[in-house]
Amino acid sequence: MLVLITLNANGTMRFSDIHKTIEDVSQRMLTVTLRTLESDGLVERKVYAEVPPRVEYCLTDTGGTLIPHIEGLVGWALENMDTILNHRQMSR
């Protein structure tokens, strides 16, 4: 979800820029995530024939249609955060 939200907020980005934006993700996990999102048709990967090669990622139209649903889920989580945290405390 973070990759989709990041690309939605920033538009087309290079791998290193995505990695800098999402600080807590390893390069390996980001690579796997981007490949999965690309194979699902949510992210487009564009390789430029340059030296050194430049690779950019952006949301596809399909990926863009997922953003309102992710934002709804985030909104729900924020609205219910106190209740969820209280239940976690009580279950310890």
C-alpha cells in the first residue's frame, strides 16, 4: 500500500527515490513489491536505454482506481485507532 500511495502522491519515480521516501523498507522487499505490483498491472515499469540504465515506476490507470479504497481503509484505521489500541492493551 505504501508504494501505491507514494507513487500516487509523487507521480513517476525512480527506484532510489521510492526507497528514500519509504525509509523502513529494504531494497529486496521494495524490489519484490514493485515486481508484484507490476505483474498485477497496478504499477508500470519503464526502462530507458541509457548508460547507466534509468528505470522509472508509475501507477497504471488500474492502480489509480485502487487509491480511493486505500484512503478509505486508512481513514477507517485512524478513526478506530484508539479502540484498537485499547483492545490490544486489554488482551495483554
